[in-house]
Amino acid sequence: MDIEELLTRGISEVIVKEDLKKRMEKGEILRIKEGFDPSSADIHLGHMVGLRKLRQFQEMGHKVVLIVGDWTAQIGDPSGRSATRPVLTAEQVRANAQTYMEQFFTIVDKDKTEVKWQSEWYGNFNLSEVLKLAGKFTIAQFLQRDDFKKRYDANLPISVTEFIYPMLQAYDSVMVKADVEFGGNDQKFNLLVGRQLQEQMGQRPQNIVMTPLLVGTDGVHKMSKSLGNYIGVTESPEQIYGKVMSIPDSLIMNYFELITDVPQKDLDDMKKDLESGSVNPMTYKKDLAKNIITQLYDSAAADEGETYFKKTVQNKEIPDEIPDFDARNCANISQIMVNAGFAKSMGEARRLIQQGGVELAGEKVTDPAVSFKNGDLLKVGKRRYLKINL
């Protein structure tokens, strides 16, 4: 992959592209900053868009600097608007970070990555230093951020802490002397604050590489665990294959462009095939599923995922190996689904039942309180099975 393609494919915007390109052409070894909030542990294909791009930079000789936001994660959500970002203990943050990094390094080269923890510089950050940092910015600057402006105009509350967060992220860039910072295109304002602070503190301002947000399996919203439209990088090959096969046809080319290395010429030919109807979209979905699984596992696992899909979905066969589940402490089918990880909550389990997506012993379940017996086979959706043990 040449520099121009690296800075174009799977990229929504680069600031400042010409400057970054010149530095790369000169052979500079750049420090590529990537930060993450360890309030959650798992990575999905949406994260993979940026992580694959980091790996490509590493393959050109650059160094990734991974910043673990352990200090800010212990504060929680500054706006108080998100139930998904609770205040965490230091132990919870460490556990989440460990899981995250295990998944991170399935995609990014560990040997070419430097890991830094925010607490290395914020652990002894005092009030005087906070005030000095805050003094480098104005309220007018921060009200240029789109969501701040909308909330201000609508007389909705904005906490002072929310203004501080972008400053802290910017200070991270100063502390690691970042040459480039990665982020989603929804992070543009914060990334620009980093450029400004570096310049104020005598450093060369970082360039910015923004990656697009991957649309989830529902074909509508960005991929998100909270929305349930995600494909996790540590899910089994069978689960990944089945979920990829479920995406709308309209997402096929987008997924190929953002999370595979299929050459652009081949992508152009595939797009023509889909537009003309000369190829069944399922053919390319199968190729996409196998490509993704091969990246995360290997080609043998991709073949196993395909075989499982053909048997359980296309041929509607029951898989040869079905996990046993101890249901002695479960009062109903909904509880079994939640405890087995087939549903995130009792409410979601009931919705799946109401939608006709649950079978017990070969019969559709219409009542969450339906009785079950030892050895019954529970099927949720098209691909998930378990055998009930009592």
C-alpha cells in the first residue's frame, strides 16, 4: 500500500494531509497516538476500522502509542447523560484495560506499540496545573463544538467537567509528543484541541487521521454494543459468519472497503456486479465473512464458520455439537437466555420471544413462562443453540 492509498482508503479526513504526507515521504518515524476509554472491555468491527489503519502505519515503520484512559475512566461520564459510563474503581479499569489490550493486539502489532497510562502524568496533577491548563482555552472556543452549541442554544445544561475533558485529551498528546492522533470523525473537535495545545506548549502540532463510523448490522445506526448491532472481534467464527451474512446488501461494499485489504480495482468490479445484478449479493457476503474471520482467526476457522452457516441456516440442520447449559437455577426461558448470554436483559429476552425468534424442543416459544425439561433443545435466532440440563 502506498502513502496516498494509506491516507485515502478507509479515511474520512486528514488534517493536515499534505504535511503528513511530506513527513512520511521523508522517512520520518512518526508517533501515532490512539487513546481508549477502559469503561468497556470489548472491541467490535467498528473499532477494527481504525485499528487496521494503525497496523498499516506500523507496517510502514511508524510507532503506535496506545494511551489507556485509566485516570479519566475513574471519573465517569462528565455529562451525566450516559448510563453506559459509570464511575469505575481502579481495579475495574485495570481489568477492562487488560481485556481491551488482548483484543487490540489481535489486530495491532504489539512489538511496534508503546503503551502509556494516563495516571503516569495525571496521578499527581494538582489544582494549580488544572487551572493553568484551563487558562489556555476560552469558553467561546468550546462553544464552537457542535453538540455544545446546540445544547447552549437550547438552554440545556453543559457541565464544566465537559469542557475539561477535551483539554485532558489534548494534554495526553503533549505528554507523549504525538505526531499523529487517530480518532473517529465524531472526535474532530477534541483532536483539534490537541493540535492547538501542542502548538501553545512549543511542540509541532499533531496531524489528525479520522476514520468513518462503521454502520452496524441493522443498516441504520453506527455499530454499538448498547444497540446490539455489533460483531465482536472475539466472537466465535460461527457467530461472526452468521452476523456478517445478516447485514443489509447495501453495506457489503462499505464493509469491504473499511475492514478488508481487497484491492480497489476488485472492489470496483464487485460494485458493478452488484449494481447490474449479475452476482447474487450472498456470494460476496460469504467472501466478506471469510475474509474477516481469516483476519481474526485463520482460514480454517473461516471454513468452519461457513460450514456451520450452511448446515444450521441454509440447510436448517441442527449442529453436531451443542453446548450443555445448567438451568437448575433458572425459573423460566427468559432467564436461561440471559444467563447463557443469548440476551442482554430479561426485557430483550421477552422481545425475542414475542418476535418469534425462540424455539424450545422444536416448537416456537410464545410464553416466557413455558415449562422446560431436562434435555430440551433451546434455539435462539438462526444460529444459537443449547441443551438444557436440570
